[in-house]
Amino acid sequence: MMELLLCLLLLGSVVLEEAVGGDVCVSGHDSGPVFEEQPSSLIYPEGLTEGKVTLSCQARASPAASYRWLLNGTEVPLGLDRYTLVAGTLVISGPEPLRDTGSYQCLAINRCGTIISRAANLKFGYLHDFPPDSRSPQTAYEGVGTFLACQPPPHYPALSYRWLINEFPNFIRKDDGRWFVSQVTGNLYVAKAEPNDTGNYFCFTTINMDISTKSTFSKANQLTVLPDASPRKSTPSIKVLSQITLRWRKADGLMPSKAGFSVEGPTLTLPDLSFDDEGIYECEAYNSEGSDTYQGRINVQAQPEWLQVMSDSEVEISSELHWSCVAAGKPRPSIRWLRNGQPISTQDRVEVNGAHLKISNLALEDSGMYQCVAENKHGTVYSTAELRVQVQAPDFRLNPVRRLIPAARGGQVMIECRPRAAPKPSLFWSRGTELLTNSSRVTVTPDGILWIHNISRADEGKYTCFAENYLGKANSTGHLSVRDATKITLAPSNADINQGENVTLQCHASHDPTMDLTFTWALNGVLLDLENSAGPYHRKENIGDLLTVNAQLSQAGMYTCTAQTVVDSASASAKLVVRGPPGPPGGLLVKNVAETSVELRWSRGYDNHSPIGKYIIMGRSSLSSEWKKMRTDPVNIEGNAESSRVMGLMPWMDYEFQVIASNILGSGEPSMPSHIIRTQQAAPTVAPSGLGGGGGDHHELIMTWTPMAREYQNGDGFGYILAFRKKDTSWTEVRIPHVESSRYVYYNESLTPYSPFEVKIKAYNRRGEGPFSQIAVVHSAEEEPTVGPLNINATALSAFEIQVSWEPVQQLSASGILRGYEIRYWRQHEREAAADRVRTAGLEPTARVSGLRPSTRYHVAVLAYNSAGTGPPSPRTTVTTRKPPPNRPPGNVSWKAHGSWVTVRWDHVTAMHNESAVLGYKVLYKHEDQAALKFLDKAKSSVTLPLPKDNGYVVLEIRSWGEGGDGPAHEIIVSRDSGEQSANISDFLSDRGILE
Ligand SMILES: *[C@@H]1O[C@H](CO)[C@@H](O)[C@H](O)[C@H]1NC(C)=O
Ligand SMILES: *[C@@H]1O[C@H](CO)[C@@H](O)[C@H](O)[C@H]1NC(C)=O
């Protein structure tokens, strides 16, 4: 037996040597060919003898592939004749239909195997001319359909068709729905011919080949469209062309939505066709006179497409190979298998079953390139994979038995034995010289794993795994070292804490000192992260204690400490209770909704280990988003209560509520809000406020109040009841049925001006009336003043302004309240009716009027006014405004900065004879947001002013002043850094690039 094995082993190494140098594929070094480029079918124009046909083929392989070609399955004599091979590509010069038509396939070959490409068909295309005979003319009646036949000449392959009218390139337009060109026959169809369709029609055909296209057209088909011959047509004035409408539907299902608007047109378009689109489609044409239908069936077919292919495999000798190739397609593709380009069929160890290939008891010669081929009438697809059959004597070098195998006393250990070997080796274990067999403590599994249970010191020692197949044998040894078991010496104890407190759970363990010990903790079986220093859990150094900081309710549960060495582990658990504020109450319901109260019911939530002490009710109305504590009955709700009344609500208002439980540890989360309820309606309980009024036109009594806000309305059908009377007479009541109303006007011819009325108001709604407000006194409308002011005096203040004063009129309280005075002024020679007017806002008997013209004489009158209007005018007076000020600014302005001061000089302004005299100068000093005005008398023509401390600048305005007012200003800008200048604003701005 041993000798035989040795023989085989020698044989194996001989084969291997041969492979490296010769033509045997070397595993892990060589790889079989895989196509990168395959030939494509081609239509070559017949008669083009000068040209060349190129069929590509390229494969990746190591060592590089060599190539052969087949035509109709027969080898092409490469290098001979007209055939040349360029890399893998076949070039045929001067192709001819008779010799070269056929199916071409490329073979790529190296020492690992051979693969065959898909077939590429070479065909020759042609298109003959149309026969020269002329075609017979055709006629059609208007409104009727007809067709013109194309009768294409002999050709290959299929043509595309278009039609010309009268001359090239006047093609029939595709978007004219009346015309249709069949791409099968080439015939032209017209629906509803029109007289102007009369003309010569030519069928235009085009052939597309891979390297050229060719077109040709027919002789003329002459079409004449005659006027409609039907008797109806004798009265053309009533001709009605009833519109035909087309509609497509799917007879056996729903029309796919991707058909879009094409379902209402002559051509149904289904993009991205899929198998689901198969079925019977029906076109219906209808108009007011009837309808007709036509049905057609769509069968969807598809070329094969891989769903599953095999992949390169390395397999042990003598084992079994299973490969599957699955392809989709319609008709259902058939599957063939090839080995090195040759068909495989079922025989001996090989079983071909459609999509499945099985080879049993694999032998070395099964190695090679495999292909599966899926084909139906629409196409063929190939998939390629390489099979390597391996042989190897057992070898532990890559995967020896562990050298040192520690194990805990009383525990168990698993020792693996995984040599490389092909075929599968038989395995057995020995301890020293003793062969190990299954016993109560020892198990050897069929795949060579050794288990030892309930270990004791005596199990320590060397364990060897032996592996053997017919190519050889090998062994590997490890040392089992028995260690002390790990034990928990101090287990954590149950703890009970309040939320927010810290807690330490203890865990100590003893272990074999030759090994490291680690501790882990789990809460309810989920391992805790003790390394995150930001988290709540921390370990105490070197020992297993667990510190939990700021414990939360969610950290309650069963904690398990595990002490672990490489050989075993030990665990202990303890329960942590975290007490905290109660959880949210549940199931909140609102019952017995009344006008100002509701009843709430709820169920208790978790007490979180501390009894619930009390509840509070929060609520909010639709007027506010804020939750507020509600008044309840009882005022304090005990912790065992599960209902309460909420009091003090507004009637006819939307509310929602929530309940919060608390215990000695605090208040918990609120319950989910209740559903929203509306309280019952009730009569108003408060009276409107802001009652007042007065004013208006003669015979009016105007009463006003503040409309009531939503929270006081208490119900719908809301309005106001207004009551008023003259003292000691009876009340008049009016109803004003609008929430928003804020004003009521009582009109009566007999009302005397400015007489006092007592007024009160109350609100009402559907449920009743509220209380009356306090009584307010409101006067009826006033009458205009009856006397005018006296002793008017007007004086000119400047060229543009006058001052007017007068003797006030006496208050006329009987008919109203004097509000102020109106001053009317108009230029001499103008009409008084066109006078300008200004009003004082109080009873001051003097006013300034500005905006006047210089050197102009004005008439002035004054009138008293109240809310009813103005009284009679006073006697008029006259006044003349002053001459205007000089209209020139001071000239020749210069300035000089010295230290923190600046001195500005200018030339005097001299008044002309029609201007008022200059009495002096005003200098306006502006710095940042501040301004100061300095008056100078007319003797001065310079001024010295302080400069700002910062580096800012100062704006100065210098103008003359006099009786007629202020003259125009000269404006200058002064800054420390600009020294001396006769400056003006535009220089300054352009210096700084602000002004161009
Ligand atoms: C190859 O086969 C096709 C189809 O059977 C045939 O038409 C063609 O003539 C053949 N080609 C040659 C070169 O024999
Ligand atoms: C042909 O006549 C129809 C009406 O019968 C008219 O709408 C159409 O524009 C005409 N076409 C041409 C090309 O004159």
C-alpha cells in the first residue's frame, strides 16, 4: 500500500515538472483565454471587390492565445489565399458572395484550453433599380382612402421607404396624419383624399449596409383626386365632414401608461417594450355615424440574456463539479455546453442536463476552458469559465495545528486540523502514541476537529493530527496547556437608586495568572461601551467594577459582568432599579363638556418605583400656544386619582389638555394632549367697553365702542344691544347683529345740536344677553360756531413768513366745543374763495403762516371751527411780506487750519435794491451727527472754529441773514490733513474719488 502511494507521488511530481516547461497549464500561474473582442455580423455591399472584410477577435490569456477561424464549422486556411490574420483578427481581401458568405467563428487557444467565439454572419447586400416601365395612373374620390403600391426591386437586406410628391426632395411629411408609409411593403396609404392631393408620387427606397447606403426611386405613380361623387355632394353648402376619432385600447388588460397620448392617434407607440406589454390591442375609429374596430396581437420576444453563469473554479480531484447557466429570453433559449470549443454531451462521468453540467469523480484531464451557450432565434450569448482540477498530497505548511492550545480546567477545547490536500485526506488524531477515538470526553468530527470536554490537568500534552490521501501524508502537532478556571470572587449586588445618582456595581474574579483577564458588562444582554468617556458608563481601573454616572431611568435593568480569559469566562448578574419621576399618564379622555368646565379621565403611567403624589392639569385654548396650569376641582389631585374636573374655562372655546404626574422625585413628562374639545355656549358675561361717541353731521348722534374679542363672545349669533336716551326720557334700544361693529349713528331731524345723551350697551348671543355697561354721556352733533374772532393783526416775519394774532371767541358750550381757528390768506387781486388755509390745533390766538412769496401783499381773515365746521370770518387785514434775502452765497471763501482750529474767511454779501439788507451771517457747523449754529453780525466776515480731534472732517455752511430771511449757503469741507484751501464740496468729493 505504502509503495503504491509513493509511486503515485512520484508520478505527480513528474507531471508537474512537465507542466512548467511544456504545454500543461500551471495552476496559480497560467490562465485560460477570455474574449475581449468577438466578431460581429456584417452586410457587405455586393460587387465591391476591391475592399476587405475585417472580423475582429481578441482574447486575454496567459500565456498569450493563438487563434484559428472557422467558416461554416470548417477551418479557414489562414495565410493562404486571401486570408490574413492580424493579431486575432481575420482579414478577407476581395470578398465574394459565393466563396465568403457564411458563419464565422474565432477560436482562442492556449495551454489551459480553448474557447470559441459567437458566430458572425457575413452576408452580401444589394439593391437593384426599379424597372423602367411607366406605371398606370390612379384616380380616387375626394374624402375616400386609397393607396399607391411601391413594388420595390430585388434587394437584400430590408429597405426603408419614403415617398416623394412631384419632385425631389418634396417628401411626404410624417406629421400629416392622413398619410402612412408601410415599412414592410413600401406602399403609401392616404385617408380622406383631398383634391389638391392630385400629383405624381415616387416610391423612394434606401438600403443600409455596414459600410455604405444606397437609394433609388420608382417611376411616377400618377394620382388624380376627383370631387366627391356621392349625391349628397350636390348641395355643397351643407357639406359636413364628420371628424373621425381614433382610440386604442388593450383588449386583454390595461393599456400600459407609457403609451401616452399615442392611444388617441393613428399610431400606437409603446417605448421600452417588455414582456408585460404582450397582448391584443384594438384600434377603434368612430364618428357621429358609427364606429369600427380592428385588433392586432403583440408578441414580445427577446434575445437570450444571462441570469446566472458559472465562474472559474479550482476543484479537488475525485470530487464533483456542478455548474449552472440560466438565461432569460423568448422563445426560451436552449443551452449547450462546450469544453475547449467542443460540444459536451452526457457520457461516463459527465451529465449534461440543459442548464446544468455535472462532472463526477473529476480527473486531471477535465481541466480546461468551458463555455455555455444560450440561443434562440433572436441571438446567441456565450459565457466562459476555466476549470482547474487540483491534486495535492496533504500539506500543513499554510495551516498547521495551533502550537500552544490553552484550555481551562473543567472547560472544553476545540482543535482544528485543516491541511491542504486534494483529494480530501483522511484525518486522525493521536496523543503521544495513543490514537484518539470518540469517548465520553473526546470527539473527533468527520472533518477532523478534535473536541475535549471537562478538561483536567491530566489532559495536558502533545496532540498530533495525521492526514493522508493517495498522494501522501503529513502531520502537525500542538501542545494542550491546562490552566486554572476563571471564577467570580465578588459578584455585583442588586442596587436601588434615584435618577441622577451615581452607582457602582462590583465585580472581582480569580484566574490563571499566566493569562490576561478582561471584564465586560452587558445591560439586558447588550454589551456596554465602557471606552466612551463621554458616555454614562466607566470602569474602575484593573478591577471589573462598573461606575454609572447620572443614572437615568433607561439604565435600569439586569447587569451582567463577564470575566474573560483566552480559555474561559465567568459571569454574574445583578438588578439595578432606578427611581425617578413618574412616566406620562395614558389614555387621556375629555368627558361631560359644559360651559366653563370639563371632566378629564386618564390612566396612571409608570410610577418609576416611587409612588405618584399628585397630578396637575395643563391646558391651552385656541387663542394661545402656551400650556397653562388649569384650575381643577378638587384643587389638589391626589396621586391615586384618575379623573378631575377642570374649572374656569371660557364658554364656546376650543381647548386641549394634558396631565402631568409627579412624585417626590419630581414631575414627569406630560401625557399626550387630549383631543380638542369646544366648551358649551353661554350668554355673554361682560359688557362691551370703550363706550363713547359724539361729532358727526347735524341731527346725528354717533355712538362708538370697542368690538368684543373672541374670548368674551361665549357663543355664536353674537351682537350688541345699544340703549340711549335724553335724560329723564325713556330708553331707545337698537340691536346691532355684527361682532365687528364698533359704531352706531342715530339720525333724527329733531335732535338739537350738542345735547347730552345717556348711552349704555350690552352684548347678546344665541344663548342670551349679557349685562349692560356703565352709562356714558355722549353729545349729539355740534353746530358750527356763530361768531368770528375780532382784532386781527398780521406782521411780516421775513420774505416768506408772517405772524397772525387775534382776539379769541368765547366758548359756545351750548352748541359745541371750539376746536381751534382757521387762518385764510390770499394775495391782493386774487379771489377770497381761492384762499389758502391753515388750522391751529388748539385755542392759541396766534399762528405763523409760512411758504409765502416775498414783497407780496396778502389779505388775512380768521375763523373759529369745531367738529361741525367753521363759523363766520373775522374782518380781514392785510400784510406785505419782506423783500427777499440776497440770492448769492458769501463769495471767495477760504480757510486755514492751525492746530486744532480753523479760520474761515469770506467776502461780504451786498444786497441789491430789490433785496433785503444783510444783517449778518450764520455759520452752520456739522460734524458727524451733530450740528451747531453760530450767528455773526454784519461787521464780521471771518470766524474761527474748533476742528474735531479725530481725523474726520467738518462741513460748514455759511449764509447771509437779514429781514427777508436766510440767503443761500456756501458749503465747505474742512479737515486737519487738507491744510489750506479755498475749497468747495465738489473738489473735496472728487479728491476722494466720490465724484467724477
Ligand atoms: C455556409 O453556409 C451557408 C448556409 O448554409 C451557405 O449559404 C453558404 O454558401 C456556406 N458558405 C460556404 C463558403 O460554403
Ligand atoms: C389642400 O386642401 C386642403 C382643404 O381641402 C387645405 O386645408 C390644405 O392646406 C391644402 N394643401 C395645400 C398644400 O394646398
